[in-house]
Amino acid sequence: MVITVRGRMHPGATDYWDGNWLISPIEIAAGSLRARIPAGLRTEELRAFREELAGAGVARLTSLEEWLELTVTVGRKLDVAGVSAGHGSFRITGLDRAQLPGIIDALEEVEAAYPVLGSPQQC
């Protein structure tokens, strides 16, 4: 599975609700599931996911628009379970835990390039 962040969906917006949408298509290849999803994820969703991954245990990525529900269980290996809107569910088990720092680094790069704008209370 690959999530590509291409930029802000509303580049001129500076408010929390419009400014934090990212153009973030998702490609999934797991078992018989092959999907390309033209998704839009939010900056705070990716930040929360990164924070949970860094804390180990279980990390969840839940998208507001229900593009993707992802649960990563961090143990001796990484296990991933997911549901993609309109495409079904998938499970990937036994991934090498050595991949985790690279995933966290990639999410930190996204966060540095596209920080969370504003807060819901300011709107």
C-alpha cells in the first residue's frame, strides 16, 4: 500500500477545515485486492497516525471521508488491516518491523511540508 501526498487540495485556504485537505491518492495491492483510490486525507489524520505509530502498540488511520480505515499492530512484526471505500478489506501480516522508522520518517516529511493549519475552535 502506498499513500502519495501531492499537495494541498485548497492551496490558498488557511483555515482548519479547508486548508488541511491533502490530495493523497492511495494504491493498494494486497492479495487479490488491487485498487487506486483518488483519496483526500487530512493533515491531522496523518499526524495522529504518525504519533500512534511512534508510540508503538496499535496505530489507526481513519479518514474523515472514509477513504481508508487502517490499523497497524506493532509487535515483533507489523500487521496491517484495512478497509478501503468501495474496494473491500485487506490484511497484510508479518511485515518486517525494520520498515517502521522509514514509515514514521516519511510521515514526518509530509507533516513538515504540510503542517496542520489552524484548529477547529478557530473556525
